[in-house]
Amino acid sequence: MHKRKKVAEILGFDDTWALIVGIPLISFFIPLLFFKASLADGLMAYLPEWGISFMYTISYWLSCRAIFIYFRRRYSGYQDTRKRIFYISASALAAYFILNRSLEFVHGAIGHPQREGVTDFDYTVGTLMIVALVGTLYESVFLYDRWKRSIIEAERLMRENVESQLEGLKNQVNPHFLFNSLNTLSYLIPEDPKRAVHFVQKLSKVYRYILEIRDKKLITLKEELDFLHAYLFLLQERFGDNLRVNLSVDEASHALHLAPLSLQILFENAIKHNIISSDKPLSIELWVENRRLVVRNKLQRKNQQMPSTRLGLQNIKNRYAFFSDEEVDVLETDDSFTVSLPLIAAPAPAL
């Protein structure tokens, strides 16, 4: 069983049924197609032709199969494809000439006569056709198997990359945000101890949420909104009425799913890149429309020396690519910046 599995890995598939079905089937049709045999006298009269054809077919098939296994063990890499095909082709031709001589001797010893009108060229074409069919079958399946594995490996690496980005985000949640929150707390403690306690409770809730979603790829909208309320409380303790947020989400959408911390990234980006002051309060709106979560902020950009890298948005787009065919839409106008996230009906299967 282990040996069969190992051979199947080398060939790219388990060829047991190809052998069981392919050899009798090809050997049945070869005399009809190339050696002017006929079924006019019935199947019993055709059996000797089929038997000789079976002898040739099984000899060529198993020899070519052994050649494929041998050279694939030695030259399995993509960079060795041309070399492997060359050696397989040369070895298959050599095996053909050796087997052809041997089988002609057996054929003559059996005393089966050569059919009238069938030339040596016809026999050569027929036998080479068997070699070509077997070679095409094994090489095509092998290359397809390698292509499929490369696609799976590429997807696995992409998933690991996105997961590492998310893990970094969970472990981080912007040190600046933590620094600013602690600064706000230091002002609240002497001025209003009760508010300071409430502030600490909300800060604890934010970081507890980050720990709880560590192994989750998707989260319900309700859970994300609960986190957002705690997060916004901390922000509004810092900015007061200069930050104005309007959330409008119906309960029917609460069971839908989205990538965790998506809202934290979008609100953080809005605060990071826009002026927030009593003269220019920042407005952020959030609502659900056509099973999409829309976040729009008023655009009043800071005079930043370095342009935005948009790494946060790219992180969201990369994660959504694994769970939905719908894209994350970004629209920027002269006075607003809008991001629309698809809401997912159910969590995707575990990675």
C-alpha cells in the first residue's frame, strides 16, 4: 500500500484503473485500426488477434511506465522538465526496438501468421502509437499534477502571508493609539476618577476583543460593532465633540460576517490622515446598504510630508479575497473618503 502511494505521488495519480481498463481496451482496438483485423467472424475468431495485441500492449505500457517512474525520481524538478522528457523519449524508443525484436521472436514462436496486406510499416505505426499514447497520458497527468500543486502552494503562501499580517495587527493595534489612550487616562485620573475607571474598562474591552479573535478569520457584525463602541468611547474621550460618529445598522445585519478589526483600521485611518479640531470637526458615518458595510468620512487632509501607504486598506482587501468574490470598494472625492466592505452570510471553512 505504501509502495503504491509512493508510485502514485511520482506519477501524479494512481494509475491502477488506467492499467486495468486501458491495456485491454487499447489492445482490443489496435488490430482493428492498424492491422486490418475484423469482427465479421465474431468475437471468438478475433480473440487470437486481441491476445497478440494484448501481449504487445502490456509489454510496451509497463516498460514505458517503468521508464517514467525511474526518470521522474531522478529529474523531478521543474527546471529538469526538458531533460526528463528527452531521456524518457530516448529510453522509450530504445525500449521499443529491444521489445519489438523480442516480441517478434515470441510472435513467430507462437506461429501466428502476419495478416495479408499488413506491412512492417503498419506494425511500426501501431506499436509506436501505443508508446505515444502511454507517454502522452503519463506526462500530461504529471504536468497537470505539478501545476495543481504549484497553485495550491501559492495560495497557501498567500494565506500565510495575510494571516501573518492579521496577527501583527492583533498584536499591535497601533502603539500610537495605546500611547494616546494612556495619556488621556493620565489626565482623567486626577480630574474625574469615575470616568477614568470607565475609560479603563473600555480599554480593557478593546484588548480583550483582540485576544478573543486571535484564531478567528471572520467575526459577526454585532461582535465587531460591540468592539467599535468601546473603541469609539476611547477616541471620543480624547477628541470630545471634535469627532462626530453616526452609526446606522439594522439588527437584521448583525448576523452577517466581516474580517475582524476592519472597522478599527478604517476609523484609525480616518483619524490619522484628517484634521480634527473645533474649527474642523471630523464626521464619520457607518451604515449597511445592499449587504455591504459602508464607512464614509469627511475629507479634510492633514498636511503630511509622506503620502499614505494604504497598507491598512490593502490588509483588508487581501483578507476579503479569501472569503468573498466581491471586492472592497474605495471611493475618494473632493470632500469625502468612502470604503464599502462586503458582508458575508456565513464563515468560510477553516484554513
